[in-house]
Amino acid sequence: MTVIAVTLPLTLAYAGLTALALAMKRHHEAALGAKPPAARLRGFRIAGWVLIALMVASCLRLWPTGLALSMALGLVTLAGLPLVFLLPYRPRLMVRLAPVLPVLAVIATVVLS
Amino acid sequence: MKAGLRQSMAWLHTWSGLLLGWLLLAMFVTGTSAYFREEISLWMAPELHHSQPSPDTPALAWAALNAKAPDAKSWDLQLPEARSPVAQLRWQPDTPQAEDGGRRRGERAVMDAGTGELLEPRASRGGDFLYRFHFELYGVPRIWARWLVCVATMFMLVAIISGVITHKKIFKDFFTFRPGKGQRSWLDSHNATAVLALPFHFMITYSGLLIFMVMLMPWGMNAAYQDGWRGFFQDVFPRDEATTEPGAPAAMTDIAPLLARTEATFDQPVRRISVDWPNRDNAVIHISTDKAPAITDKRRGGNPTLVFNGVTGELLETQPGDEAVPGAFRVYNLFVNLHLARFADPTVRWLFFLFGVGGTAMVATGMLLWVSKRTQQLRGKAPGAALRLVNGLNIASLTGLLAALAAYFAANRLLPVELAARESWEIRVFFLTWLLALGHALLRPDRRGWIEQLAANTALWAALPLLNVATTDSHLFSAAGWRHGALAGFDLVCLILAGVWGYALWRVVQRRTIRGQGPLPQRSRPQQSMAQGPRSKRGARTAEDSA
């Protein structure tokens, strides 16, 4: 198992959690600066859970089931910590990283493995 | 009624967390380091750094054992692997005295895996000291220490559950961190590190208790077996005793084909070879490989092993057999394997290390929150003796322990190799540094104490890689240091930690209003940004009031 392989579920977890944070009114306003309509919040919530589901799926590809589910929980933790600290200091960076990081991870996984 | 429950849980959380927090902090720090126990042990034995495994290693080790102990009772040979580049040789002499103490330790040697030369590493407990400290402390009778650690763990479980009940807005505040607001920031960071890593915290605490379940809850076993846990273990883990009588001298079969066959059977590299009655006509050779990385064991038994007749090379047995592991046992295995990260490859090991750091941060922020809240309530008055004591103990248990850890590593490089009882001196340096830090912290249980100990930590941790350059030839700027990732990794982690302490130092020096005793400006904050709207303020207050 290389470090590279873990970047995909990790960045997917980050993107998923960012979407879930943006689905919360308070964080949405702080990060995107606008009062969100309810439909948009719901959109973010759905997107967030879909990303988390994708993340679990990518873990299941990497590890046997039991380990994969444990690691999925762990990677959500690991992705959440930078998110929590980016949110107050650099909210825009937090949002911008969310789509970029998984793409970079996919490229890295494809190129380096 | 509901408020009543939350209040009482908050009380429980605050006081169980504070009283056992210092011990838990030490357990978290040493336990986290224990994920890299073997790497730390390797770092602390520079004499082994130049060993490089080769395809000839098993043959060399076989020859070394034949030369060292041809007529031993048993041999045990551990081949090098990613985490340890040397071959470990152990043997049990065929003398009645060897069995006397009941602990059958036998003799041991370390072999350079490339040259076959026997190495003599400096005497050091290495990572084992930290690993043992994690659950047995040091210098306390083992059984007492284990009970104490288990009580602390039980209270940690209590703190986790009461913390979840106390935390009113667990989902609403899931991502909330409000920096620069003293007590509230500590509360937020305590919540963030606790809630986000809750699965890990729960797993590590509960599994920690499960590991000691035989000690903690012996009644079932005592009721079912006349000889208590001994009988239980004999039933659950039946041990086949080796033939107790040596056979007639005989030449053993060539080991190479047996190794190849084992590797082919299990599709894993061979890790361990053990022999009962080597060079006798009743010799039995056990060859084991790594386990496949899985966190549940579906089959009973240890690592995949082939058992051969030592003279003819005939296959006697394949282990583990087909006996399935019962459900409860699998749950136990799952938790214990997770706690010890037994299945972990390097990446997963690093993840567990980071979770351990997160757990340490969770305990530390909780204890800082306790002091911060009470400092804030003083509104500028001088703190009383109790608050100063707690703050002093916080300093000693956080920065003091980490300074002691750095001193332990430094002592490994600085103490003369020929010093008598050298390994004990390394440990003495650890405790003397810790004691010194405790004395210092109790004399200065305030901002100055933090600043000085953070400065000491920055210097000590930054000094370790430099010390390594001065005293070894396997440092960051050498090929040998990078050949085993563990060595360069160790030095890099030291540098990162030095950076973290340096940053923390800078922050404490900058923010005199928050950690100091001056009046706290955020009490009369005129305006709040959107992110700290009225709702979040109310949320924080409920938790504050009850903390």
C-alpha cells in the first residue's frame, strides 16, 4: 500500500466534509458570503454524502472490508481536522481545495502507480 | 430533567477528565510512540543501521545458529523485514537451569543480515520502554500499574460518553472552531479533536480495556475453571508442548527448499523460523510468514506456518488449520488488532500515529480548557493555589513529558557505550528530566512556565537530528539514514516537532492577553462576525457553564 493510494479516499473525504460544512447555513455564509436558499443547502448536503459514499467505495477497493470500513472512519477524521482549522482562517481556500484535491489525487494515483 | 442530566454529566466529564488527564496524557504520548516501537528501537541502536538484508540472510543465520548453539533445545530466528533490517537469533540452551525461573528466556544475538556478522548494539530499552510505559508505567509493581492504567482508561471511557452527552450541539458545531477567543477556542478545539476522532477514541479506549479483560473481569473464568485463567487459556489457546527429550544427533535437511515451499504456499515472505531439538533426529522446523493484512482473523492460530520434519524435510502440518474463530473471539481480535495496528502497512501505521497525536491533542486541549475557563472567571484577579497547581501539572505533563522524551533519545546518543547499566541510565535521564520539568513547572505555573518549557522543547527536538549528525553515520545527510525510511523519518519527525513547539512558543509569546492574567478584552466584544452569530454564542455558553 503506497501513500499515493490513500490520497484519493482522503481527498474525497475532505471534499465530502467541505460540502457538508457548506450545507450548514452558518458555514455557508462564512465561506461563500451569501445567504443560501434552502435548495442549495440541500444540494450541498446530497453532494457531501455522495462524496462520502464514493470515499467509502474507494476504501473498499484498497483494503479488505473490515479494515476498509475502519480506515474510512479514520480518514474522515484526518480530513476533518484541516477543514476545521481552515474554516475560520482561510474559508475561501477551504472551498477551493475541495474540488481540486480529489482531481490531483486521481492524477497522482494514475501517474504514479 | 434533561438539563439536570447534562449538568451532572458535565461535572463528571470535567473532574474525571482533570484527575486522570495527566496520566492519560502520558499514556497517549507513549502509546502513540509505540506505533513506531520497532523504528524507535532501531534508531536507538546505531550499530545495526548498516545491516542490509540479502537473499543469503536465512542461510547466514542458519550457519550462525549452528556455530553458536548447535545442541540447543530450540532455535528461534526472525528474519529482517521492512521495519527491522537485522536478523534476530534466539536459542534455548538444553540445560535444566534454563527452565528453572519458569520464564525460559534463553540467549539472544543480533546478526547483520548482509554479512552474517554478530552485532553488539548499545544497551538500550529503545521503543520497548515507551511501549511498556504505555500500559505498565515504570518502577511500580506491574499488576498495580496495570490496574491504575485500566482505571484511567475506564475513566476515559466515562469521559467520552459523558462528553458526548454534555456536548449539546454535536452536529451543529461539528466544524466549528473560533480562534483567538481564549476559553472558547480551547473548547472548540477540544470539541473538534474529540468529535471528529470519536470513532478512534472510542475504539482505542474500549479495546484498551478489552486487552486486559482477563485481569479486569476474572469471575467468569474463575467460576468455570478450577485454576482460573490458566485453565481458560489452556482451553482457548491449546499449546502443544515440544517433545521434551532430545533425540540422537542427526544432520538436518537443507533449509532453502523448505523456505521456498512456505513462501509459495502462503504467498508471503518468510518472517520466522523456529526449530525444536536442532541437529537431532527428532528435529521439527516451523517456518512462518507474515499474516495477510486483515483486522479480523477468520482462522484460528497465529501466523501462517508450515511444520516440517527437520531431518527428512517432510511436511508435517499446515497452520493455522481450518478451525473457524468463534464470533466473540473475532470481535475481541478485531478490537485488539485495531488497538495495536497489527495489520498496518507503513501508510496505515502513520495514520494511526496521527490519530494518536489527535488523541493527545484532545486530552491536552481539555486540560488547557479547564485552566483557561477558571483563569477567565478570575477577571484579572491573581489565581489561587489550586489553579496554579493544575496549570503547573499541565505544563509538566505536556511539555515536561515531551522534553523528557527528547532527553531520553539524546541520552541514547550521548551516554558512553560502555557505561554499566546503560539502559537504566537512559531511563533515569528520562525521569530526571521529567522531574526537573515538574519542579520548574510548579515554581512557575504561569505563562512564563509555558514559554520556557516550550523553548526548551524547541531546542531539544531540533538538537536531536544535529546530535545524530555528530554522533552517527546514519543521519539525515547520509545514504544510510535514508536506506531505512525509519531513520530519516525519525529525524524528520523531530524537526517537525521542533517546528510545532517553536510555533506554539511564538503564539504564547504573542498573545499575552489570553494566557496571561490581564483583563480579557473579548468579554466586552462589541461586534461579532457572521461566523459567530448569536446561535453559536448560545451554544458555547451552555457548554461553558457546565464545563
